[in-house]
Amino acid sequence: MLFNYVYLIVAVIFEVIATTALKQTEGFTRLLPSLVSIGGYGLAFYFLSLPLRTMPVGIVYAIWCGAGIIFITVIGWVWFRQALDLPALAGMGLIMAGVIVINLWSRTVVH
């Protein structure tokens, strides 16, 4: 079970790298960021597929999406200087709370 979470973390890392590069592809007109984005998404989906062998797809996807959203939002705020207002911060808090609730109390997650 531990490896499922390791694979999920790796999938999130590659997804965050790919999405960050996607911002810089300028519509896939810049080669290097485009290659990083395409390769990152390919690796993200590969590592995302590994926990799906033993975990429910809804749970895996919720964790992957929630973590990705949080990390991309922080990168957008820090790196791209994108503003976050109170509703955005509240929404991020709710996403984090949802991921925590799923992992701690959901009976569909095999511990």
C-alpha cells in the first residue's frame, strides 16, 4: 500500500512539472517547454496508472487532482505572481480537507 502513495506522489510531481511547463509553451510554439510538458504528462499518467491496480479510481483521482491543484496554485502564486483572493484560499482549504478526509476515514481506501 505504501508504494501506491509513492506512485501517487511521483504522478503528482510529474503532473505539476508538466502543467508548469505548459504555461510556458505559449501554445506549444516553444520546443523545450512543450517537450517537458508532453513528457511530464506521459510520466504522470504512467505513475497514476500504478495505484489503480489495487485502489478505486475515484479515490486515486481525487488525491491526484487535489494535490495537483494545491501545488499548481502555489506555483502560480509564487512563480507567476498570480493573485489569490479569500475565496480561492478557502477553496484550496476545502480541497485539502477533502483529500485528508478521504485518506483518513474513507472505507474505500485500503490501509
